[in-house]
Amino acid sequence: MSRFVLIILFLSFLQTSVTSYAQKEIPLFQEKIPNAKSVPNEETIVNGVARNVTIPTLSVFLPENGTSNGTSVIICPGGGYGVLVIDREGYQVAKALNKKGITAFVLKYRLPDDKSSEDKSIVSLQDAQQAIKTVRERANEWKIDTKKIGIMGFSAGGHLASTAGTHFEDSFIDNKTGTDLRPDFMILVYPVISFLEAQGHKGSRANLIGTSPATEKIRYFSSELQVRPNTPPAFLTHAGDDTVVPVSNSILFYEALNKNKIPADLHIYSKGEHGYSKTPAFDVWFGECLNWMKTNNFVP
């Protein structure tokens, strides 16, 4: 009997330990989801990739008790606005941030589709803005600093993050409280930045704004053209041999930030291709990112 009790206690301890690291997924919108058509929920997550996302959520990853430094990051996985690489570019990154005392939120944002939204071009941005609003309004609950809320994105998720960082004054959500929608910093990893023909990622552009978009819409969603003096600081990293999203995307955004005297780091690796599956190692670029955050007082 005593051995049985010990086993139960040990399992309870393990469950408590795991729970402290586990993510809690919450609905992004507490009431009606804006800009949404009534369609069946056909979402699937297979091998760490989410498809057919029509119900946006926020997964909360809290650092171990007593280790939080007050900084938080909202993570936007990539996938060309067609899927979400939610494990490798979401959950795994959130856990790495937790180990550094940073509270992380993985945004499972809606994928643009005329069948499920009235205006597919703004549906993902609405979710990013709502995520920033939610984190800022619930900062006390999660013990985070409202002046250290960043947004991070990979590939097309980087486009979403940079769009949130350049269009925060254009609210596409119900924001009667007047909550600040500006992220305090951006972390952009091999990001899609431009929708211009010369360097844009055609798949992401077509999925978000269609195959024959108006010039005004192309320019609106080309983040390098939307940088202003109040655009948040940014850390960018890209590979020179990226044949999916050309490194010129990051270079153009960095140049726009620099022109507006906005603190920014750009780290280009000669090899790495798209996705950094082999090089540079995660710890390499992630370490550079943490150094940048420390230099700019986003982490102690």
C-alpha cells in the first residue's frame, strides 16, 4: 500500500511539473469572430502543421514559476498563408523562450480564404491585432510588462508580424477600450516583407490579396514601404541562399528601418536556405536574438 501511495504522489508531482510548462489554448475572440462566414470547422493538425484554420486561438506558454522577467512574445508561425507550421515555428520556439524567462503566446491565426471570410486580406491581421490587445489587457494576469510585448514571425508569419508592426494605427478589430495595438518590438525570421513583383513571395501574396491585386493593396502590404518613425525596433535574420523568400526582403526592411532611425539588427547567414532546417543552428540565431533583446532593454 505504501508503495502504491508513493507512486501516486510521484505521478502527481510529474503532472504538476508538466502542467507548469504546458500551454493553455484560449479562444482569441470571446464573442463573435469578426469578418467570418459561417463554415464548418475543418481544421486539422498533422505532423505539426495546421490546415484550414478558421477559429483563431492563442496558446499561452508561461515560464517556470519565479523565472519570468516580464517580457512576452507573440509568435506567428509561417506557411505561406496556406498552412501554419505551428510546432517547429510555434510551440518549440515558445518553449525555448520560456527557458529564458520570456512568456510566449503562439497565435493560431486564421488562414485567408474567400470561403470563410468576408475580406480575406485583413483576416490574419485582425487576429494579430486581437492577440496584441489580449496580451496587453491581461498583462497583470500573466505577470508581463505592457511595454515589453513583442511579436515574432517566421516566413509568411514574419509578413504578418511586420504588418502588425507597421499598421497598428489602422485598427481592424473592435477596440472600444483604445488599447495600444503597437507591438514594442519585432523578431522576423526569414520573413516575407514585400509584395512587390521583384522580390515578393508570390504564394503568400496570392493567398492573402489574390492573383490580380490593386497596386494600392500591394503597396499597403509591402512592409518596407510602410515604415514610419514610430515603427517598433526589429531583429531580422535570413539566409543568403534562401530561394523561397529572397534575402532582399529582410534587407529592404532593414534599410527602411535604418532610414527612419529605428533600432534594428540584421543577421544574414551565407547558408541556411528557407527554414533553417540544418544551418544556422537554432541556438546560433536565437542567441543573437536574445543579445539584441538585451542590448535594447527588452530583457534584463
